[in-house]
Amino acid sequence: MKELKGLLHFICSVQFWRMVVLWTVSVLTSYWQLFVQSLFSQKSDFFTRHLPPTTGLTRPVCVITGATSGLGAAAAYALSKEGFSVVLAGRSSHSLSKTMKGILSRNKDAHVKAFQVDLSSFQSIFKFKDSLQQWLLDSNMHFSIQLLINNAGILATSSRLSSEGHDQMMSANYIGAFSLTKLLLPLLRNSPVPSRIVNVTSFTHRNVFGAQIDNETVTGKCFLRSKDYPFARVYEFSKLCLLLFTYELHRQLGLMDNSRHVSVIAADPGVVKTNIMREVPSSISHVAFIVLKLLGLLQLPENGINSILDAALSPPETSGVYFFGGKGRTVNSSAQSYNSRLAEELWTTSCHLYEEYERACKELSK
């Protein structure tokens, strides 16, 4: 009876219908763009994949967050086949070990290393950076990385706090990606070959209108004060922030380096059957997957990673674009995601948070 009441409460919530209606419309919008493009574009307009350059390297190094299952695990295996030394970053040591064994059983030549990290905790991210640098030194590898894929993300249906006292979903989906990128940027810049950042975002960002960027929204504190936690809105906003960050970092890297030694790209895998829906009542997620499969929208992780691989392996000069739909195709993200004022406000707010976290970590380490 308790489960039935919880199910009915979920179905009657605004957030559920937001997911059902608006998320469906937003993914169809992206596919409509692909359809229109197919009528007017030549195949040469699409980006082709290139093997990673290895000049001065034993193997190019790729760091993938959220690598213990779903898209992260599938991308890790695929990139190990492309010759990358793959660094898995995830919360569960057991799941990391399982993913490593799975990759090695399918690819005997794979070079895989795993680190436990909680992307919703800056202290954990800071420790991961130190461990990664030490591993590079101990392994006699070039002190650099060539690819960072910010894939980690959660869909939390109830409000939870991060170790810093912020909304956990905003911390894991956006603040963690921003902080990790800032910390690993020196390693990306130090690469003897062009390096790249891929931010895995979502079509759900299209549902955010009239976004406000300040400390309260970026940390998610304003959402925590709501009577009913607006989890769908928070997820959408976190993905918009990741896109704004992608385009602003692309702009700033271009100002610092005309040759674009470090590029940054957004990748949207579309609708993929992963465990991100694990907090949604199982009966609802089961029905949703059936309906999405009948509509031809649902993909398995092995297919869903195509846009991520397109982004990771596109030509070195590619930057500041939004991959969607596989086959090297890109689409436009929402008009709001290109708002330079919002992007600058987000950058400033995020940098202030990052500096606070960094000071706190350094104080703890004394």
C-alpha cells in the first residue's frame, strides 16, 4: 500500500509530467533538426572520426567520469579499442573493479586504470587530481592527458546535500565537471598533441527558459527550499549550465590560444537505457522504456555512445559544437545556451565557488 501511494504521488507530480511531455518534445526537437539537415546537407558536412595522434606518447590518456556503468563503461571500452590508456573515475570501487575486468576480458590489449572519486565532493575531486598526477609520474608516462570526458551525472528524485552543503544533483552534474576540468586543464595543456574536453549533456536543457545565474541557482540552494523538490527542473538546469560552460570555455581557450591546442565539445547521447532512472519508480521507468523503444527513440549504451565518440575523435580543430545523433552529426542547442551574458555570469560564479573549495581543501591538508 505504501508503494502504491508513493507511485500515485509520483505520477500526480508536476515533475513527472514535465518529464513525460517536455522531455519528449525536446528530444524530438533535436531529431527534427537532424531531419531538416538531411534534406539540405551533404555527407561532407558531417565530422569524421580520426585516430588519436601519439607523437611523443606511449599511449594517449583518456579520463572518463561516471565510468562504472552505462555510457561511461561503454565509452571506456570503445576508446580502449582505439588505443587510449583509459582512466576510469567513479564512486563505487566494486563497480570500478567490475568495469575494469569487463573491459580487459573483451580487449586483452586494453590499458585501464581506476580511481574512486565522488564528483559531488570537491575534496574527493582534489584527491583524485593528486592521485592521477602521481600515477602518471609512477608509470613513467608523459605528464599530460589527451582527453577528458565529463560523463558523470545523476537524476535524484529527492533533495540531498553534497559534502559542501549544496544540492547534490547540481554538484554532481555541473559543479563537479567544472571543478575537475579546471584542475586537469594544466595536464591537458601540457599534452604534446592536441587535447580535448567532452562534456556529456542532454536535450533536456531545451526546457529551461529565463534562467537566472547566481550563487543560489548554481549551488542549487534555491531548489532545496521548494516544498516539493523540482528534480526535473534541476536536472535540466544542470545540463544547461554544462552547455554554457562548454561554450564559454571554448571562447576563453580560443582567446588564449589561436591554435586551439585544447578543444572543448558538447555531446548529447539522446535517450539511452542506463541506470540514471534508478530513483524513478521501477514500474514507471519500465513502461517509459517500452514506449520509447516503440517510438524508436531508445538506445542501448553501445549505440548511445556514438555522439560521445564522434566528439572525442573528431578532427583536432573541432571545438564549441554540439554532437547529437551519431554519424558525425551536430545540431544547434537551445538559444539560451548561446547567451554570452549568462555564460560569463556562470563562469564568474563557478570560479568563485572553485576558489572557495580550493582554499578549504588546502586548509584541511595543512
